[in-house]
Amino acid sequence: MIDLHHVMTPNGHKVKIMLEEAALPYTVIAYNMLEGDHLTPAFRQINPNGRLPAIVDNEPIGGGAPFAVFESGAILIYLAEKAGRFIPNDPRGRSVCLQWLMWQMAGLGPMHGQAHHFVRYCPEQNDYGVNRYMNEARRLLDVMDRRLASVDFLAGDYSIADMSCWPWIRAVRAIQLDVADWPALKRWYDRVGDRPAVQEGARLPEGHWLTQTAQTRVTLTPEQWSNLFGENMLKSGAN
Ligand SMILES: N[C@@H](CCC(=O)N[C@@H](CS)C(=O)NCC(=O)O)C(=O)O
């Protein structure tokens, strides 16, 4: 059994999608980041970086004591190796898959994350931040659209590269972008989104922020702000 330390964000959903796709048994341990659930010393034993998601595999590859994995990209690779699926075996195919996974981890995720921050969380309008990260967010969608104009999936066959990107593409609506403006990306988005494991892994409760479009700025209480971006987060060592 795998413990999934989970939050309903794109980084959380990509791991849950993989667990569903690979039919690996797992238990969800749900965190509320606004309440600071992730800021505890116990969670830092699992993820020294104090961020979600993380997993603990109680029956790890190779046996032995329970094994913790943090960083969603590293988790996807670990699970693909455990399942023997969703990552190509041949060196070229594997490299292409890892290239797009690293692109998601180092580009799509962080840049879109900052765009969400400046559009939705920054307490005052900051045009420089909005322009910088929205330009980068759009540029990365252009890159993905160009790739998907010639292939059905990022690494040829459906893989962890697609799983890592899909929840971030769903989230573009919250930064007031419409995936339909990138035609090849939209076809891929629908193709991947039709998969039952994706629907189950990325399921959202009604009213969740990811179900809404054209959101305005989120208002946080001082305590919630501190848990996510301020003193409480810094004190916990989760910075
Ligand atoms: N590169 C990390 C990013 C993890 C991350 O930033 N997670 C967010 C939720 S999606 C988080 O834990 N935020 C809490 C905080 O910023 O204190 C990964 O992909 O796992």
C-alpha cells in the first residue's frame, strides 16, 4: 500500500492520476495547506522540502523499510518503475519522456505557478509580475501546442510526461486562458481527459477553484497567508 500525502492541486493530481492509471493500491492522506497541515515536523520527515505531494511506499521496490519519495516528477518516475508502465524502455523513448517531464517540472509548473500567484494571490496588482509570468505561461503553451501538432502524446505513447502536464493545462482557466486557443493542445487535453483514470485521479469537488473560470484575486486571512507564503511557512522550515 502507498500513502499519498495529497493536496488537490495540479502537482497533487498528477500523482493521483498515475496511481489510478497503474492500478497501484493507495491511501489518500489529505492536507489543507491554508490550515498549515504541511508545516509540521512529522511531514518534514517525509519531505524535507515541506511541500506536497509526497508518497510513502510501504512495500517498496526491492523490499525493506517504507520508502518516502518527494518531488512530483521523481514520484512519477518511481511509480512508473514500480509498475513497469508509462515510461518507455528504449533509451531514446525514455529520454524523450524524461525531457518532457523535466520541461513540466522546471518550466510549465513553476512558470504557471508564478502566473497563478501574481494573477490570483498577489495582494496588490503587480503589472510587472503578471506580464512576466503570463507571457511565459503563454509561451510554454505555444511550445506544447507545436509538439502536439505532430504527435498524439508528448513522448509518442501516453506516459508520465502527459500525466504531469494535464492537470496544469486544466488549471489555465484560473489564470484566464482558454486551452481552445491552442488547437493541438486542446485535442490532446480532451484525449487525455477522456481517460477514466484521469477523471478519477483528478476528480474535483463542486465549487473547487479549479472548476471555475476567470477568477478574480483570492482573499486570504493573515493566518492563511502566513501558512502559504509568510512567517509560519518560513518558521516551519518549508521554505
Ligand atoms: N516541485 C514540487 C512543487 C511542490 C509544491 O510547491 N507544492 C505546493 C502545492 S502544489 C505546496 O506544497 N505548497 C505549499 C507551500 O507553498 O507552502 C513538486 O512538483 O512536487
